[in-house]
Amino acid sequence: MTSETAVTREDEKFMRHAIALSEKTALVDSAGGVFGCVIVRDGEILGDGANRVVAENDPTWHGEMEAIRKACKKEGSFKLTGAVLYTSAEPCPMCMAACYWAGIEHVYYASTNADALEYGDFDDSLIYAELKKPVGERSIKCEQILQVEAVEVWKKYKNKTDRVPY
């Protein structure tokens, strides 16, 4: 693993917590894949989560997504500035995007996408490839309709005096 910062015993402790969550959810609860996550700021756990895609019939119930939701709720904010995310597996495109949206400062991951593919048949390569394509060339058909009507709402939003920037 290459890193810009030295990994500490505390980093390893939080990663072990994420790995333990992944093991429980996948092997004990059979709730989903081998994915667990912990979000920390200043040595305090703000939120943790595990994959529950199968148990909840929800393709978005990834460990990172649950941990981000819990941490944001605890903080009373949709931003987790200064927070560090520890995840048992390299984040998928959805979870990595959520890290950016939440303002996560640093992500540590244990296993790679290649490991998830080899040992669990989890393959995000289609999503990565699709996102690189222009919208019109993607396998999910996307069409724009009613832009003028939608933009009218955006114009009202732009002028809303009490809107919260993000």
C-alpha cells in the first residue's frame, strides 16, 4: 500500500473494526457482501456501517453509505469535513462519489476491487467503463426532456435567500 501519511496503530484499529463489520455482515448475518466501514474524526467514531444489500433489498445499502448517513446524522450536517473513512474494501463508484459529496478528507481501504472480483465475484468494471462514456453511448438510455420547466425551478432556487450552499 502506498500512502502519503504514515499509518498509525489507531488507523489499524479503525480498519480492524471495519473488517470485523464486514465479516459479521457477510459471514454471520448473510446480509450482504464483505463490506464494512468506519468514519472517524479526531479519534472519535462518527458512524459505522456494513453492507446490507441482500437483507434490505436495497442496492445502495453499502457499508460506506450507511456509515456516511450515520455520521452526518450524528454531526447534524451533510458535510464531514476533516473525517477519515476506513473501509474493508476499495469503495465502489457510488460510495466514492458519496465520499466526495460528504467532504471526507482521507479514505483508507483494505482489499482492492481485484480482490472483490477474485473472491466474491463483485465486479464494478462495467460501471467504471460506462461512466467514462458520453451520456448518449451508455447502456442505460438517458434522454433529456422538459429542460425549460426544470430550469425555471433552478432559477427560483438560485434566488432563494435562505438556501444552504453545498
